[in-house]
Amino acid sequence: MSTNSRPVTAVPAMHGIDNIELLELRLLESARSSNRRGTVQQIADILPPSRECSDILLAHGELWISWMHFALHSPTFSREHQEFWETGGSLQPQSKDDSLWLAIYFSYLCGVVLLLSEDEAADAGLPYNDSNLVLNNWYDAAVFFLNQGDFLRHHHIRSVQAVAVLSIVFNNIKDTSFQESILASAIRIAQALRLDQDAANTHASVIDRETRRRVWWTLMICEWLAIPHRPPCVSELDFDVAFPSLATDDEISPAKISLNSPSHQPRPVQYHIALSKIAIVYHRFRSLLRLTRWESSQITSVVIGADQELADLIDDLPPHLQADEVQTPKTQHRDLLHPWIAWQKSSLSTVLLYYRTLISRTLQGHWIDGDAVEARIRSICLGSAQGIISNIRAGPVADTRWRPW
């Protein structure tokens, strides 16, 4: 398009917020709390878990939340957790680094509590019967120790990891304003630590390199798939980080390093990589929308292209993450061995449907034009929205599992 040409038809979503997006924004803003007051002003305010409770929650978290944030190398964190309790389990940190580890610890604990069912919470031995009170207290403890560690000045990967783990919790605590600010800070800290450049980490151990990649892509998922959408503080051109390897945490432990894992075996990190690819597609789509004033025919091509990229991602998913995978005795046995598969599959299906809806509804103002292409996009949008409802109503996972979403 020449600099003198003008669009024949402007699409409202390109220059501001369309009506549907505005309604969604108002709904989300209504749940936003700007006057939340922390319950932890000093260490004495923290509800300390018992060693038994801590062990139970750690084991639960390794199975159910470690692959949601992928901010930690589980064997390393488990070893640190054991050392913490063997040295007395004190909440009196001796250094800023200790404070930041405690920030990770309480981030992890509150992330696990968020997902507990009533029966699981009753069996966990929480320090108080009200799991919601414990959740809020431990969330505030995580933020307290971040501040105790002077995380904005004392840059350390632990503060980045703590924020990545807390990404599960922010919306449920109604602390979304704080989330936006601290996520941006975590990204800047990660950049200062050169987590955004693989070339800067060539001398790091395999465990450190994989941890850096995982936590960086967690930040990108949170930043680029933010709901509601906001202008991101980092673009695709600002970093050079490969996706994490398919290896499990045990396979990249010091005793057994193997990054060439059998591709046919389900790997928790495949979910994380799939989310990263979705984030890239949606980020590129939103970036294109901001480039210029598009004519309707041009934006239609952009929408179709982005939706096709998501469709291709669906086709390329490993079998255990395919929503329409045919169940057989073999797959049922597999899912019993890896109970996280059903949750990952349902969650990923919902994410893909949601962002196909967001992309397709960009052309909602043209649905009544009668064009066959517009009718197809309308069908994708409505079908995806209906699919989300079906997933949540008939999904194979407990209601509590949807809270981080």
C-alpha cells in the first residue's frame, strides 16, 4: 500500500477496541481489585506449614503444577526443600538469596493450595482449616519475601522463578494490577540476567540452561497470552531463546543427562512448548494489527493466516494432546500412568479454542456481508466458543483444575 492510499474499509478492532472486546474488558475489570491489602507485614504473620504438610504439597505440586509454570527443575527444588527442613525450616532468612528462595517456596505452596479439592485440602494438614485463608497468606508471604530479597535491585533468577510460579495464582487472588507490574519487572530482570539470549549461557550447565529456557518461555506465555490483551513489553525480535528440550526433569539430572528422549513417550514439557507456539502465533497476529490501517480484504487474509497457523499447531500436537484422540486400552493405561495427560489435553484444547475465537471475532463486523469466507470465519468463531463451553462442562478434570486458566 502506498503512503498516499487510504483504506476502503476500516476494521474497528484495528484502531481501538471492538464492542465484544470492550465487554470482555469490562467483565475482567469488574473482577480486578486495586485496594488489596497484604496479610503479611512481618514473618510472625505467616502461617508456617508443618514438615509433613510441606512434603505432601511438594509431592502434589510435582505432579500437578510443575508443568504449568515450568519455572523450576523439580529434583533441584526437592533437594533444596529437603535441605531447608533438615536445617530447621526457619523462616528467618540469612541473606537476600535465602529470602528469594522462600519467595519461590511460598509461591509454590500457594499454587498447589489453589488447585486442591476440599478432600485434598483436608488431607494435606494445612495450618488452618480455611484453605482460602491459607492461600492468601502464603501468596502474601511470597510477595513479602520477594521484597525482603530486594528483588528489584538484587537481580537473581529466583525472583523470576517466583513470579513465574505466581502466574498461576494472580487472577484468583484478584491481584491483576500487581500482576501486570511484577510480570514486566520479572521480564526486565530476566533480560538483565541474559535469560533472553542462549548465546550468553553457553557455559551454563545443562540443568541451568534448560531452567533458563523454561522460565523465559513461561514469561512469554504470560506476556503474550495476557487476558485482556495489552501491548507487550517484549517482542519476538528482542530475544533468541530455543524451546526447552523434551527431556523430563529426571533425564536432565546430574546423574543422568539425556536430552534425546524418545519422541513417542508423553512428556510434560510438550504442553509448555505448545503454549509457547500459541503465544508466538497470537503475538504475531496482534503485532500485525498494529502496523497500519488495514483494508477489509487484507485483514481477512491476516485472520485466515493466523487461524490456519493454530490449526496447523493442532495437527502437529503429539497424540496424547490431541483432543480427538481415539481412546483404546493402550491410551487408557498410558493416561493412568500419567494422570496429568487428561488435564493437559483439556486445558490445551480450551486455550486453542479461545484464541481461535479471539482471532476470528476480529471480523465480526463483516459477518453479515454474506461472503463465503466471512461465513467460514464466523463458523470457526462460534464453533470454538461452543467448544470451550463443552470442554468445561464435560471435561475430565475437577473444577478446581480450571482456576489457573
